[in-house]
Amino acid sequence: MDPNLPILLAIPFFLIAILIELWFQKKQNQKWYRLNDAITNLNIGVGNQVFSLFIKAVLLWSYAYTTSNFAFFVLENTWYNFLLCLLLFDFLFYWAHRWSHEVNFLWGAHVVHHSSEEYNLTVALRQSWIHNLIAFFIFLPIPLLGFDPQTFILAASVHTLYQFWIHTKAIGKLHPWIEFWINTPSHHRVHHGVNPQYIDKNHGGVLIIWDRLFGTFELEQEEVKYGITQNIESWNPAWANWHYYQDMWEKIKIAPNLWLKMKVFFAKPGWDPITNSTPEYSVDLKKSIFDTKFPKAFQNYILVQFSLGVIALCAFTWYFQELSMYFKITNAFLILLTGVIFGGIFENKKWVSNAEYLRLFLVLINLNVMYYHHFPNWFYIIFAFSLVGFLFFVVWFYRNNQWLNNPDVQ
């Protein structure tokens, strides 16, 4: 099984579910979505998929090598072994998730998933670009026990897809029996809360019973305040993934000795190398959430560009194995650059004007060179359509980029 196939097939269902939640939000006269936050969540998710295309090959090779050389058993690819693998995966996920809240270098990757101040289905896709790589060692018991790689891929995919639906306010508490055993939207809302009683609670993936067993369970009671204790106040998807490691680097620089410098990696989030302690945090639950204004004309521009970006991501994922390394890297770079520029638009950055023209030009060149080398039968058709599209978007962007000097323009 292609490890990228389950997520690729799920993308249309993700988008349909988000549209349904948007419709339900409007029907209930609620405001669970903001365009800048939702697009940033999705851009981070796009980046996660791009990085996964490169990372999964390394992880699967490591898995297969471990199974072939160090496995204690050889387990067949059967339905009951799949269920056993899924149960073991869920148990290990609990610890991977819990340690990602308790160990600095793991939290540095996981924090991106928590840094949205909203809670809706797009947050489910706001996933770290490197967390799977640095947390993979926690799942090594699975190949050591001899589970077939295909069983592992299927179990990991089912586990990931399950957690999509629990990122919503649209579903309240379910039947008590379900709430006792299964991770539900109510339990996971708690997990994303910065209310003092909600911090570092409900780490389960599919089953919530692990939290009950190991003392990290908390019921949803008071209204949840979402985000992290020190919100990043940025729409830049790259910065959302990097900012905590930048903070760790600053702590390493001021740590007075080598031991404390090393401790920065393994200490609890918030640990101070100067005092060698983790101070009590305080969160203003009434503080307004971070937001920025931008004109409606750019809303449509971003929505169209993002829609084209999703199509590009799906095509990139589908043809990934057929592309040369050069085009793998250039396509990945342009997809990630698009998300960074969207963040700049949301933050009213003046550099966006030149950067967006450059991005459109690079997309035009890269697309046509790629088709000329890999898909020559389509080259002239793609050239004609891409050139028209390039000119169209350049004119559209030019007519509306006056907002960079006046963010209040409508």
C-alpha cells in the first residue's frame, strides 16, 4: 500500500466535512471560523503532507529494516493482527502524545497543532511538519513485535483519520458509555484548552481509557479557551513550526553551563535555564484572540489560489514517485512558499507584493519545464493555460495590492 494514498483519498472528504461545518456554523449563528486562521491551519496541513512525502520513505525503510533484522516474531497480515496493531499503536500514541507535552524537543514539533486559537475541523489538519520523524522511535515496539509493514501503514492511517472528526464544536457530549471509552470531541476540546485544569489532559487518540488509567483525564466543564500559553500571533506556517525551537535556541545560548544547555532539550516546556525551574504559568482567559484585517478582494484571491494549491498538492502526491528529485524539491518549495506568502498577506506585510509576483513567475516556469521533461504530450496545452492563468493572476493581484499601504481599504 502506498503510505500516502489514504490521506490523498481523504482530502476531498476533509474539505466536504469542513464545508458542512461552515454551513452548520451559519445555521447555528456561531462563529467558529476566521479565514486567516482556517487558511493558515490548512496551509500547515499542506506543508505536513509535503514533508510527509519525503519523511515517510525514510520511516518505512527504517520500519522494514527493523522488522527484517530485529523482530522477535513474524506476524501475518490478517484482520485480527490489524486490530491488535491498531490497539498497540493507540497505546503508544498516548505516550508519544503525552511526552510531546512534557519534553521540550517533542513539544517544539507538536506545539504547532495547538497554536490555533480557534477549534474547528481545519485544526485537525494543522499538523507538525517534522513530528512524525522525531517521535518515530516511540513506535519501534510495533516493528520489533513483527507486524507487517502494510498492517502498520493501515493502522497508522486509520488512527490518523479517526482524529479528524473530534476537532469540532458542532458535536456535544455523546452517550456516557461512548464518552467513557472513546476519545470524543468533548474530550479533545479539553486537550486543546489553556484553562488551568485542562492543560496536558486527554492525550488519547482513539481510546480515552489510557488517560483514565494513567491519571491524565479531565471532563469538559467550563468553556474552553483555545491556543497555547504564549500565542505566536502570526499567520506564517513556517514560523508556526519553527518558533518554539527558536525559543529553545535562545535558552541554550543563555544557559550558564553545558549540562543546562543539554537540559533545554529534555526539560518541561517553559523551563528556565537561569533559575533551573519551571515557573507557574498564567493565562488571561478573557484576552482577545489574535486577528488581522485585510480586504474582501483578497479573500477571493486567496480562496482561488488555495483551491489551485490543493489540486497541485494532490497531483504532486499522486505523481511523486515519477518525478526527479529536482522537481520534487522545486514543487515542494513552491507549495510551501505559497503558504508563507498567504501568511504575509494576512499580516499586511509589504514584502508580499514583490514576493507574490515572483511566486507566480516561478510557478509558471517550474510547471512548464516539468511538463516538458516528464509529460511532453501535455506540454503545449499546459503552456497555453498556465500563461493565461499567470497573466490573469498578475493583473488580479496588481489591482488589489494597494491594501499593503492601507489595510483598512475594502
